[in-house]
Amino acid sequence: MTIASMADTYIARSKEIAARNLDGEMMIMSAVDSTFFTLNPVATLIWQAADGKTPLADIVAQRVCAEFEVEPAVARQDAEQFVAELSQHGILLVSDRPIDPESTSMEKP
Amino acid sequence: MSLMSAMTDKAMEMGIPISVHVDVTYRCNERCEHCYLDHDDKGEMTTQEIKCLFDQLAAVGVFFLTLSGGEVFMRRDFLELVEHARNLQFNVKIKTNGVMIREREARRLRELGAEEIQISIYSHRPEVHDAITKVPGSLKRSLDAVQFLKSRGLKVVVSNVLMKVNRDDQQATHDMVRQLGVNYALDPTVTPMMDGNRNVLDLRVDASALREVFNDASLVGNVEEFCAPPVAVDGDVLEGYSCSAGLNSCYVSPYGDVFPCVQFPLPTGNIRRQKFADIWYQSPQMNEVRSIRVKDLPVCSTCTHAGSCTRCPGLAYMEGSMRGPSTADCEKSFHRTGIPSANMLRKAAAAASVGPLIQIQPMTV
């Protein structure tokens, strides 16, 4: 992913996870491979904003940069790394078009 | 320290129940010799009540949710309950005998993203396992369940309880589990019945069996480290806790009763009458349990094992005092290290100071 492409990047939380917010830090465990992560407050904010509809660029500009004192270029770079890492474990779904929330849900019998 | 340990420690510092065990039923299709439960249904929670409980647990920060029984699949709504729990993003572990798990159930559990399924198996031989469960054919059914679950990619743990009746089968059972390609957990502690009845303790293995288990690297890892002499007792040990019961974990029965742990039958409230958060944060009993540090234990605080003992406050409570020793854990510490506990030394001294019940003295004339 490049900085230029962030406007066309959409992210959504997978439902193949266990997750809980512990005092502002998100605990997340993959239900697929049991990988366990904790997210700091900035990463937690991106995670919570990952609704599949809001472009990543907007999440960074309107949420991260608005709520934390951080340079936009640094925020974008960190967000890219964060998204790349979580998407590798299937915890965060990434697409170049909006993601239907139902497509992230667990299958029905 | 692992990330997971760091988060559970943080939950403990913040007083958040990060881990809760819920028995959804006490009904069971097996009648295991060592079971501590009364299997009659005395009014278990409805589907809606359990869903409401799960909602409350999620709201207070519970992450790890263990669903057990009785046999969980005796409830026709069990998979519906798991689905609700997973929609609330719990990490769900399930304890079952597996007898009612066929391909359909295994597939659904995988779809729902259950973290781990623990299946009780007591021997590799049907004549021993089925005699313990009192259900002919139960070993085959449980082993079939292991295969169904494993083929779906679920993490399976076979759980065994070491007793006199299956002691000689332990190694071969472990070998069988290895061949199945799943994990194995062995519990050497038979616990008293929930009603306090201790007859079941006759099933406990003797010292030689415990020592054998504690020196088996395939079970304990590094034997030298596991059986090492106890660490020095310092201020940190004395200010610490012997168990997380009531601190970051608790247990809820099928009737909605909340206890500090499944092995700690101290009633602290009932979710049919109170909110879970009110019980967790305000119950005097729960607050008493979590107020007890190692330094507050009259005997155990003087014990050389204080920093490494697996002392169970629930077993201590069932012996008479939640601040007292748990004899089963004293014995484990002794057989692990060869060093007697303070409780054992105290009992030996008391026995030596008391003369025989009937004394005959020669009459001197």
C-alpha cells in the first residue's frame, strides 16, 4: 500500500476474532491462528473506525490527526504498517472498494 | 512475560473479570465416578437468561469465556448460546465429553470460531474409560468427536483426570492422544463434591503416582525446573495472591449463582436477582476473597513453598477456611520438591505431641 492509494483503501474488522477493550487498549485474538495482539490507543481508534465504508485516508485525517498530536505523514505511514500487519493475520480486511459488513460475518449453517 | 500474561495482570490490577467460566447445565449423559456435581436440573437458566448474562459479561470486559457443564450439548440451545457469545467477540473455550458431537456440530463450532474444545478421556481402553463414565461405547464416541473436530481445524485438548482406576493407563493414553495429533492435559487432583461430600477423594492417586507425573518431562516440560526447591519468600510473595479467583476470574452456575471459582463454592450473589457487575464489584464475599494476600494466610505465609505453591483457596475453603492450607496442594508441593510444607510439619508436630488414645501404665506398688 502506498500513501497515494490510501484514499482508495477501505478496511473492515473481521468477525473471525475475539476482541475486548481493556482500559482503552484493544485485545484481539485471531480465531483462525490464535495470534494475540494488543492495540495502543491510536491503533484502537483506527480499529474502531474500520467500518468498511470510510476510506483509510479519511480515518487518518479526520480521526487520528484530529484526536492525537501527530504529523499527518507519520500518521499515514504508521497506519499503513498497522493495516498491513493485521491484514496478514486476517484480522483486518482490506479492499480497494467499500466492504459489505455481512461479508466479514461468520457463516450460517 | 508474554503479552497475554501482561493483559491478565493488567485486568487483575484494574479488577476486571477477564476470564469467566459458565456451566450452562449440570445435566450430563455420563456418570463419571469422580464428578463433583449433582446432575439433577434444579432450574437452570433459560436461553434468554444466559444470553443476558453474556451481554453483561461483555459489558464489564470479560474476554475469555469457558462454557462447561454437566455436558454442554445436553442443552438443545447450546450452539445458539455459542453463536451469541461469539457475536459478542468472546474468546470461547468449550469443555465437553464429545459424546454428542458429530460432523454437523463440529462444522458449526468451526464456523462460529470457538477457540478450543476440551474433551474428557480417561483411558485408551474402553473397559477402563467406559467403566469411569458408566456409559458403554463412550470412549469410541469421544474419540470420534476428537477426529470430527480436528478434521475441521479446531484446536482440541484431551483432558484426563489421574485416579487410582486409570493410573496404570496414563502413559498409553498420552501416547494415543499424541497419535491423534491433539494436545493433552492431565489433572492429578480429584476435588470434593460441590455439596462438601469428600467420599470421592478416595479416588485420588498415591504419592508415588504423583511423583511419577511430576518427573515426566512430556507432561511438565523441564523436570529440573518444575521440581526445583521453592524460591525464597520475600515481600513481593507475601504481598501477592495465591490464586486469581475473584481477582480477574469467577464462575457462574447453571442456576445463576456466582462464585469466585468453579472449585470455590462460596455464594456471592445470583444474576437472576442482581446485575453481574453489582455482584462482582459489591458482593461482600467477593471483596473478602480478593482482600486476602499471602501474608494474611496464618499457616501458608510461614511456608517455604509460599512463592511457588499452587494453593487453591477453594479447596482450602472446603477444608474449613479460605485462609487455611489446601492439603492437596501441600502434598503436591511436597511430592514435587521433596520438601514438606508448613502445614505438613504442623500436623506432624501436633500428632507427635498427642499420646495414644488408650494408655496403659504399669501399676507401681
